[in-house]
Amino acid sequence: MPRKIHRRRDTNPRQGLAKYGKATFADPVNKKYPIDTPGRIKAAWAYIHQPANAAKYTDEEVRTIKIRIRRAAKARKVTLPDPDEFVELMARVRKRGRR
């Protein structure tokens, strides 16, 4: 059973609303991880798998966010990307940016 997500001090939910409008969010408390379009569903899936992003939540909250993203993907018939490939790609991009 999905649990409630805590209010994060490092984020402002109004910014999520300003950026994405009245989108459906996998984290509706903090207005993070919009899941209202196929592109946003894929992005939310990729971003919640990044260690720095997942670390801002408890294990139970991460599980809840992933469940919500999977449900949105299933409802819209969206194939979710392999999160490990994305995390690896982002690590390579960040490494190149430090040169």
C-alpha cells in the first residue's frame, strides 16, 4: 500500500506547479515527478533512479513514487526505460562536463 510522502524542506511545491501546471505528480506533496505525459513518465522514472534524487526520500517513499510512475506508464501504455542505463549515461555526461 503506497504511503504518504513527507514534505521536503529543500523544495518548494509552488515551483512544481508553476513549471508543470496542474499535472499529476508521483510526489504530489512536493510537486515532483510529473506523470501526465509519456515523456514526463519516462523522465520521472529515470530521475527517481538517480541516487542523489532517491536519497531525498525514505525507501518506502521511493517505492511509492515508483509504483505511481509504473501505474501511469501502464495506463498510457508507455514502456519505461532501463533506469541503470540512464544512470550510467548521466554519470558519463557529468564526467565529461568536468573536463
